Amino acid sequence: MTSFLESTKMLSEIKTGDQVTLQSIMVGRELTSRLTSLGLTPGAMIEVLQNYGRGPIIVNVRGTHVALGRGEARKLLVSEGTGL
């Protein structure tokens, strides 16, 4: 049986073109509030539009393009596939 942490990755590890489902936000209340206002809530499907290994990561979430810093993306745990 695979544990929750083994089945998740940080958003910063996901390749351009892949779709994932947000599982958890591992940050404090202020950043969580900012991210949820952008549509990044647990269960949301995220498509990675740009991840070149440096610079911002651009994702499509709920029809909106969002640019995230690498530090932010490392705090978002996702699972591969749609999951819904």
C-alpha cells in the first residue's frame, strides 16, 4: 500500500503539459488565503503550462493562468492525473 506522501509530489516537480490534482497546501494562513483566492484549493485540477526548471511556474487552474514562484510551488502537494 502506498502512503499519502509517497503518492504526492511538489508542484515544482511536475513537467510542462502534465495535469495534476492539488492535494494539500503546506504553508501558513496568509499564503493559503492568497492561493485559495486564486482558485488553488484541494481537489482543484492544475495543468502545468510552463516549468523550465527555473523562474516562475505558470499553471492553468479553473480557467485562469497563474504564475507561481518556485518557493510557492514547492509547498503545493499534488497527485498525478485528474483524481476526480
